[in-house]
Amino acid sequence: MLDENSNVLGWIGGLPEYDGLVWELHPLVVRSDVRKFGIGKALVVDLEAQVKLRGGLTIMLGTDDEDGMTSLANVNLYDNLPDKIASIRNLKGHPYEFYQKCGYSIIGVIPDANGRGKPDILMAKQVY
């Protein structure tokens, strides 16, 4: 996405998987000085439309917690994981809540994906 002077404000990527039925949203980047103005949401909406046009059914993404930003960090996720996902708390502005506002749901967690106590939170949304 560009502003009126052709300066880059943000960009988004999508990677087809499962014969194009599922797409991975990666990456989503919005310039720090223009965050919270709807640019990220607009990019996500556009990617969803593009995926739908190409016959995709689902968009998924991973949103890492490498810095203890959620209640899923630094805990044993192998013990009672469904309850931990259901009661997730955002401690420091983790982006999973942005994706929830865009209609994405947490579908799982990969414990220790980025090191001990640093999970990857998996999210997805149907787009058909």
C-alpha cells in the first residue's frame, strides 16, 4: 500500500499451500508511524479477496510469541492446552488480537516453536 507520494505504508504476502485451498498470510508489515489507521486491516481484506478469487478456502497464519507478550509464553503448553488457549490473555500488545478483530480464530499452538517457552500461535479464517 502506498500513500499519495508513492511512499510504502505497508505490504502483505500470501503463500498458497494444499493445492491453493489454504493460503498462509506471511508477512504483514505496516510502517510503525502509520499503525492504527486501518492499513493492516485493508491489506488483510484485500488478501482475503485475492485468495477467494483464486479458489482458496482458508487463510492461516502463525503469530509468534517470542517476548512473553501472551499468557501462553513461558508455561507448560503440553498440560491442558485447550483451556490455556481458551483463556489466553494479551499481556503486552501481541498482534493475535488484531487478527481476531479481522475474524481469525486461534486454531492451535506450537509450543517452544521459537525456543523454550516461546510458542507460535496458529490462527485461521474461512474465506469462501
